[in-house]
Amino acid sequence: MIVRLCQALSQTVREADLTELAVTFIPQALSIRFASLWLADDTDATQLRLAGSSAPLSLPAHLALETVPSSTAEVDVLTLPFNWPEGVAWRAVVRLRNGSQLIGVCLLGDKIREGVFSDKDVRVLRTLAGGLATRAANLNHLDRERRLLLALADKEDNVRRLIAAELHDEGITQLSVVRRMVESRRKPEIIMAGLERVIQNIRVLSRKHLEPVGLEQGFLAALEAFIEQTGALNSQIQLCVNVPETLPHLSATADRELFFITQEAVTNAVKYSNASLIQINIRLHSASLELTISDNGQGFDPAPLLTGRETRGLGIMQARASRLQASLAVTSIVSQGTTVVVDLPEA
């Protein structure tokens, strides 16, 4: 029995598979009347969301963590049933943990024949609890990666629409003006001035949305140009850059994503942190490159921005790091500042 359950567990690749295993296969194998599976809710750390249930009554969509019987044990057979909601009695709790974090629970109803959970039942549930937790954590990670990449794709789609609008306003419209100048036989110097304005507008558009200045020469060149421009516009903020003279060869994708992560982090610090100092450091390790952007600003709580609101800047940075198979960590302390660290493994 346990071998079949473990084999089924190893083949779960979707949340629906994990849910079916927890609320159908495990109850069938252990002669349990019904079960429900609750998983972490990215939008609210105080609740679990209902993944699925075979209970005879409809269950609420969320379960407050404080409502779940408290224990450090993986599996609890309850002396008194956990009656929630009214009319549904749960007799056992299987806790799914990722390290010290509770990422889900499986609630189990009455036994059909024996009436009570045997020691063998508890051993089987303990064996399965670790596997259920690992699968739940992996699925949560994959789902979050998917949402981050969708958010990044959505942002890039918005940029394309913005480019199209600005190209129409600053390019096509201005070219139409120049064409009318030619048709009306205006002086050559006036026509040339009009063409120069069009060229300048398109150049600005390109640098703003498409290819940052210097990026064709690599990340360091683009970083230098960006810092020079940012410093000129924000003289009240000290920008300190500590990078090697040369970097190992990076792909064009790595150059681009590292630049946009840095741009996002620095821009956020300039806009929101009230910092007087922003530091950018690159350190080369034996098998990785470490990029750090830190400020001495007011700090904030990064948790809400890294969970349910992936369309914010921090989520976009996470998605860019994921494209490079890199890790990105954000730490922030109120009144002390924020640090963004990207660890890029050697290609």
C-alpha cells in the first residue's frame, strides 16, 4: 500500500495531482471517510487556501492558520475532533512543512471500519507527510516562477505598446510634418532641423525602451552610462560603484538582465528610499558573480511585494534573475536601508 502511494506521489506534477492523492487515494488506502488539502496562500500568510476536499459538506475557501490545532508533530490523531466548519469532524491532522514553515495541512475524517487510527496508519501518514510537503513546496515554487515570468512578459508587452504609441507621436507624426515642409518647398535648413528633431526623438525612444546606452559593449559600459546619467539628475544622492575592471564573458542575455535588475533597484532607491548613498558592488567568486545594490534609506517590508504582487518591481527583478538561473535576495530593515543581491552562477 505505502509503495503504491509513494509511487503515485513521485508522479505528481500538478497541484491537481497532489490534491487527488491527498483527498482520494490516501483516504481509500487507509479506509478514511473523507479528507481535505489546504495549501499556503501567497496573498495572505495568515491563511491556507482550499486545494480540494472529499468532505460531505462544502468547505470555505480559506482556513485561518490560528484555527488549525497547534502542534509541532507532523501527524496528530486528535483525542477530540476538530469540528470545522460546523457539521464536519476532523480526526487527524497531517502538517506539511518546508523547513520550519507550515505550507499546508491535510485534514482527515473518521476511519470507516476501525473507528480509530492505528499506529500503522500514523506511521504511513508520517512517511507520506515529508513527500507531500516536498511536492507542495516544489509546486508552489513552480507556480510562483510561472506568475513572475507572466508578469515580466506583461510588462514587456506594455513596453511594446508604449513604444508603438511614442513612435507614432514622436516619429510618424513628425515625419508627416517634415513631408509637408518638403511639399511646400520650405527652406532646406528648416527641413533639416525638422529631420534632426525626428532623429533625436527616435534616438531617445530607443535608449529609453529598447537598448540602453552602452549595452552593446556589455554590462559594465551600460552601467557606467546609467550611473553617470542618474548621478547628473540626482546630485543629492551619492552613487558609489565598486566593480572589477573586466568581467568574465557574459552572454547578451546576462548583460541585459543584470543591467535591468540594477536599473530597477537603483531607480526604486532613488524614488522611494530617501537615501543619501547608493552602492553598487560586483564581486567575482570561483564559480559565480555576485551583484549587490544597497542603499542607506528608510527601508521597507519586502515580503508583501515578493508574494502576492508580482507585477511590482521586485517581482520583475526576480523574474529577470530566474531567466539567468540566478538567485535574487532582497533584505530591508526599516530606517537602515535595503540590499538587493544577485548571485549568477558561472555559465
